[in-house]
Amino acid sequence: MKVKQLLNLKEIRKEFPVLRTKVHEKKLIYLDNAATTQKPNQVISSITDFYTKYNSNVHRGIHKLSEMATLQFELAHKTVSKFINADFEEIIFTSGTTESLNLLANSLGSELNSNDEVVLTIMEHHSNLIPWQQMSKKIGFKLKFIGITSDGKLDMNQAKSLITKNTKIVSVVHVSNAIGTINPIKELIDLAHNAGAIIIIDAAQSVPHMTIDVKKLDCDFLVFSGHKMLGPTGIGVLYGKRTLLENMQPFLYGGNMIREVKLETSTWADLPEKFEAGTPNISGAIGLAAAINYLTRIGMNSIESYEKELLNYASEQLSTIKGITIYGPKDERSCVLSFNVEGIHPHDISTLLDREGVAVRGGHHCTMPLMKVLDLTGTVRASFYFYNTFEEVDGLVKAIIKAKQVFGYDS
Amino acid sequence: MIHKFKDIVLIEEDEIYKENVLDHYKNPRNFGSLKDYTFKSKEFNSSCGDEIEIFIKFKHSKIIESKFIGRGCAISQASASMLTDILRGKTLDQVKSIHKKDILELLGIQVGIVRMNCALLPLKSLHNGVNRYEK
């Protein structure tokens, strides 16, 4: 198969120490990448280098180590901004997507009034629902939710009727972490802008898998996490258009984010420091930059093409299993396969797959409202990354068949 | 590239899905609700959406009937089936002295940290019911 040659899997997999781990004496087949991805040596050593060679705080110390750390930290900002085609000042480091969304809900939400509306979708991760829900209780603005069609896509007709002149903010997930749907964000961005609303894209599940160009998209804000794209946990990104960020109130207050402090009043530092209070996650930022350099070297286009073929193959192979239901759209789906096997609870499948070395996630995937709409308590989720192989998909299929046999069902 | 999966060998005894557990899951004992219960109690496992509601009927300070309804994984459902099976004839104090180790003995399997909540959900439901009833 030609597409397999897009990436040199053998060489790539050598760089990921965890992929050589054995689980229950079986070869690990890691298919929980939507939860978090594994880390290549390049990322691990960038963090080790920081802590063993130049660990120090940034921006403050006038000494060699601080200078080195500051330089690497600034470089990390640059690497991220280049990766999504943003300007340096427009990249804020946060602890992850959750903090980025909380920052936006607090900072933007507190400017709204009770006649305003915020439009979300029913497929949001809890992290893009609860911050708005709680701000809405406090401020009184209304929440509206775009539903889904029977094939698991966003109901764009409903989107058109819900996004009106009363809409001040639209905050939508790019790729569903639960069922893999790729939402038509360009269309949503245009809808929001035509209504005069600000639009936020939760790109936690898309930035790791496809080329994202914030200028081309013209989105106002875009947020993602480092650990879902080979980087360490505890580092994430908030992209925002400069003019919008400049006019927003800070979210966290403290050191680094100030210009001048008096006992009664303070003024804020320039971007991006205005939103980066306290000592930042320096090693996290350096690790994320190393991850981006690694991804860029392999090429996001190659990654996207390879993963598409891998997902198609997985979808085909899983469909051959009797009693399996796969959720989400057949087309417009990213690296997530969410499914159930008749008569077996998702947690039981997950446990039995684990016994075969196959790591998946079972449950509601932090999307309880979506599960309710689909009338499910949960699903089994196999989520892929570019280091997964076609043979691992076969391993998944074998393990599901074996799980069915344990429960006494025919394959 | 066509693969066949017919030649899979089943391991004789899987540590977690023993026949006993699967039997209780597929053919749960005491499944259903009671109308004339002394108390009932419902518990959820928010991480997986499992739910168990237990119905208890007392006569002369002893349990004469116990039933449950709910949905969830094999571990939580088998645990509820087995637990409701041993309650007949027990006093409130005896019910209170049922502990985690008793449930694990009933199940007869190794339960890891992640699945422990599933195994203990029925007992939690029962004990919370007892606590509320005593108040």
C-alpha cells in the first residue's frame, strides 16, 4: 500500500520508548491518543536538558542560566506561533485547553449582559461547556446549543438559525473527542462574523493531526493542549487576535503580567505576558516546542494523509465484526473510532482489550450531553496517531473478537 | 491484505471475567424492583454512567427480600446480583458489617484500582440506603 510509505514507521517508532513497553506480557498497542499521546526522545531530552543544564526562572534573573532559559522560552513562543501561522504576541501559554477555555469564558463572559447569547454545540467536551455554564449563571447571558444530525455531524441548518445578532460568542469544538466528527469551522467562523460575534475554536483534537492556519481560518481564538501532540502535560496554548487580547481583562493576576504596581492600582504588561501570570511552565513550553519541531520535520500533510488511510482501514476492519456499532460520520471523521459491541459494556471491552495489550478508553469521554443525545451510557474509543500501524489495527480487531468470545458471543 | 482471525486461542481462565461473574451478569439474580420495600437506594458511578438501585424489605428486623435494578458493566451488575443473594436473613448490623473484602471474595476475581468503583457500587448503594434509613 503506497500510503504506508508516506511515513517511515519503523524509524518513527524507534523514537518513542513507551511503544516498546509490554502490557500483561503482550506488546503494547496504544490507541488512547485522544486522551494523551506518547512522547518521542526529542521531547524527553529537551526537558531533561533544561533541568540538567540550564534550569532557572525566565525574564528576571540577570545571569547566564536565566538568559538561556528565557531564550528557549521565547523560542518556544515563536515555534508555536509559526506552527499555526500566528504572530508572536498572539500566543499565550496556559496549562492546557481547559485553562485556555476558562480564561476566555471568564474574560470575555464577564463583558456580556443578560440579553446576550453564547452559542455552543451539544458535542462540546465538558471543558468547553462548564466554564460557559457557570459564567452564564453569574452574568445571566443565555446559552444556545447546536445539535447534531443522525449521522453525527453538526446540524448546520440549526447553526444558521441559532447564530443571530444577539449572539456575542460562538465557541465550538473543531474535532469531537468522543466521535471524531470534523466540524465545518470555516463555515461557522463566517456565520459568527456575519452576525458580529466572536468565535472560539477548541482545536485540542485537530492541531495534533492537521495543518491549522489561524490567519487563513480568520478565527478569533483557538485553543489546544501540548500533551495531545507529543508534548508534555501541563502546557497548552491560547491563540487570540492581537486587538482582541489587548482589549481583554487578564484572567490570572500576579508576577510577570504587570507593568507598574502601586498599592491601589496596577497596569498590565504587553502581550503575551499580560495573560501569563506567575512563573510559567518553562520545561513544558520547551518540550512543546521540541514536539512541534518533530511534527514539522515529519510534515503535517504526510501525517494527515497517513492517518486518513489508517482510519479508513480501521473503520473497514472493525465493521466486519458482528454486533459492532461505530458512531460518528463515515466521512469528515478524524482519528477517533467510537464504538460499542452488542451485549458488552464499554468498560468490560476496555478491560479485556487491555489484557491483550490494547489501550483504549471506555466511558463518556467527558461529553455526557452528547452521550445522552446518542442515548448511550458510553462507548469504547480507539484513537490513533501517526505512529500507529496497520498491524496494530489488526491487533485491535483480534482483541475485540477475543473479548466477544470471553462473553460467549460468536465472532 | 486480508487477515483471518479464526485461530485465536482462548485463555483457559481469565482472572477477571470468570464464568461465575459472567453467569451473574447474564442471568442476574434478584433483578427487578420491589413495591413494598422498607427502603431503597440508588447510586451512580459518574465516571462510567453505571447505576444500581437496591430495594430492601425487612420483617421482624431481618431482611426477607432484596432486589436490584440498574445498568452497567459485568463487574457492577454481577456484584449487585451476588450481594442481593446473600442478604436474606441478615439484620441491619450484619448488613453494615459487609465490607469491601467480602464483595471481592464473592466476586472471586482480582479487581484493579480503576475497576474497584464498579465492584463496590452495589455495596455503596446498600450502605447509603442503610444510613438514610437509620436517620
